[in-house]
Amino acid sequence: MSKSWVSLWGSEQVCVHDDYQKTADWLLSQTKHRPQVAIICGSGLGMLADALKCQDAFHYTDIPGFPQSTVQGHAGRLVFGELKGKTCVCMQGRFHMYEGHSLCKTTFPVRVFKLLGVETLIVTNAAGSLADGLKPGDIMIIKDHVNFPGLGGFNPLNGPNDDKFGPRFPAMSACYNPGLRCLAMDIAKQQGVAELVQEGVYAAVGGPNFETIAEAKLMHRLGVDAVGMSTAPEVVVAVHCGLRVFGISLITNKVVKSYEDRECVNHEGVLEVSKLRSHTLQQLVSELVSRMDVNNNTAV
């Protein structure tokens, strides 16, 4: 596969190693930062990048090979800098299937991060609560996920496997690092916000519409605690290429599960809750980065 693009694999375009390498080489030539940790910011959560010191920032439009973010609440910048003694790269805005991107492009930055030398990926998102014990403003540490597009055959690993990144059949049974999850819970207790934080199962759906009541009731019965339109494809690619993963959902709304409930969710409300809880989330993630050991799977 010497061509930059393979035309189609099923319904998905497939990127090749040279595509990722060209982007990584360009970024390495533009900044002296060599990131150990990558952070992907969900809707309204781009303020995590504001905590980085000695920043080098690039608009997605200027980065070779990068797709463009079109969603309100996603700034569309890649920011390099220092956070609590660790060199990080932060995506202010991610890419989604519903924007028209192939899964190859949706997850494109993850493999670029691997080539930059990143060892740990932190994914954040705004999500709707299905669990009765999760309310807007709560923070859910992701312990597992259900990738509904993946179950239907829309998987970012479709197509010829690139052995330079990982195996043909990667295991996903421990995709969210247990050590980092435990560390995050300890930090929440120390910061006095333990009542806002719990672990749960995240479900990824295709979007862009919010869920029907029947869909919400189905996911609730399957054991899903929160639902959103991202994250799982990025995590699949991260695990495939050997990155350690920590995931966190900011609960921004309650998903309607009853036909008698007249409440209606909207994206503006999601962004408003993200803004209100942004400082708490920033403190939690910053302290997690400070205390993680980037060289292995243990905390410090």
C-alpha cells in the first residue's frame, strides 16, 4: 500500500503508516516539546489546555493530514506544553463520525501521538447519564465501554492491520488502566470532591441525534451508566498501539428514559454544565498527570 490513501475498505477510508508519520514529523519540526501524555478534550472541556505552561499551539487547519473540527465547543487547536512537570499535548476539540469523517480520520491523532512518543492517553467527554445515581455536574471515571458502532462493524481497525502499531486482534478487556482509575479516585477524595465522582460504563453511539427513549431504556438495561458520541473509537486505537488509557466523562444531562418525562436535552445545555464544572475537572486531571509515572503502569 504505497498510496497515501486506500480508496475504500467496506465503507471506511484507511490511512497508512506514512500518513501518520508525515504529520508526526511536521509537528516534531515545529515544537521542541516531546510529549509523554496526550489529552483529548470533549465538548466544552478545552480549558484543560489552558493549564499548560510554555505553550506551542497549532490550529488543526495548519497541521498536515489533520481533519477539521466543526462542533460548537471545540476550539480546533493542538496545544503542546508543560503540566505539573510532565510534557503534554492537548487536543482542544476532537473529531466525530457524525461530522462526516471516516473512522480513520476520527482517530487519526491517536497514532500521531504514539509516533510523537506519547505513552499515556487521557480522554474526556461530555455525556448523558443513564444511571439513576449520576446527575448533571457529576464526574464519571470510565471503567469500561460499549462501542455500539464497533459492534455494528464500524471499527477504526478495519482494513489491513498495520503491525508497526499493534496486533490484528487486540484485547480490550482492561482498556481503561486500573492503576490510573484508582489514583483518580484517591485524588478526588483528597480534593474533597469524592461525592461528585464515581466509576461507570460509557456507551458510544454514532450521533448526532440524542437518544430515543427506547434506545435509552435498552442501554440502561444493558448496564450502561452514561452515553456520548465519541471516545470509544479513540480508545480502541490507543489500546491497539500500546498506549495506557484513562477516561473521564463529565455528566451534563440526564438521558430521558420515560415517555412521561417532558425534559429535552440540547447541546447548549451540555456546554453550560461543562463550563460550570470545568475547574473541578481541570484540578483532577492536572493532579492525575502530576502523580502518574509516565514510564510504566504505576502511580507515584
